[in-house]
Amino acid sequence: MISPYFDPNHADLQMFEKAIEEGTRIKQIRAGDVLDFKEEQFKVLSPAERSDSNDNSIVLQAVIGGRKWLFTGDMGKKGEDMLLERDADLTTDILKVGHHGSKTSTSKEWLEQLKPALAVISVGRFNHYGHPNPEVIKRLKSRHVRIFRTDEQGAVQFFFIKSRIVAIKTVVH
């Protein structure tokens, strides 16, 4: 699934061609679409219109394990602001932090609206961008958000029984 506003480079196009040759279907999705996966349903919140590259990220909202989740891709503050303008009910329990915790994401206003209890930051160890930004960590901590970082804790696994999260484990590399 890709954004209709994704501008693939040559390497992306080659990857898509190979995926299609191997039987993968590529589908464009946008705000308003709903994705059904067995018992789970994901509402596509973004993209709704063309924006800069990162703000063209696919943003998904779902209820999984009895908790509200928000997956924000590489979306930054501009995309956050656009979503806040369009969607009044963006509260969430678990937030996948946008743009690897870049200082251009996870704004104060965004966190005030979402009120997450837990945040997952997908970020490479020793990345040359310095992600996640200390200001983002400070904003999350000031709201008492439990933070999981893949650069420090490795993969984050959530375990469910029916509609309840029963465990969260990390797998260090």
C-alpha cells in the first residue's frame, strides 16, 4: 500500500516492478479508506492531499487489543497540524511517533490532542540524524508517556488475548 502522492525514485520503481513480478499487488490508499484485516480494521487518516514527501505518509488509526493506536509514518508537524484541523477525535492510547522522533514531529499541540499513554519510536541505533530529538523525548516525558525506543530496546512486541494487551516485550539486538 502506498500513498497516491508518493514520488518513487528509480530504486523504488525497480523494487515495485520486482514485487509485482513476484505476485505482490500494489494499492494506493488515502484518507477515508478503511482496511480490513481479519478482526482488525484500520482507518486511513492521511494522506488527503499532496504535501511534502514526509507529510504524504500513510497514517493509520485502529483499535487493537482494546486500545486506540495511531501509526504516523514519517509525518512531521505540518502533517500533524493538517490532521488536527480535519479530525476532532484523535485521542489515542498508543502512538507510533512520526519521523523517527525528529524535532519536526510530535509537537506540543499534537500531544495535547492525542494524550497517548505509550509511544513507540522506530529509530536506528547510532543514526546520523541524531533521532530521536531530545526535545521530543522531553515533550513525551513531560506528559508521562511510557516510551519504547527501538535504538535502545530493539523490537517491541505486544501480546494480546482477545481484546486485551497482556504483555509488552522488547527484543534487544
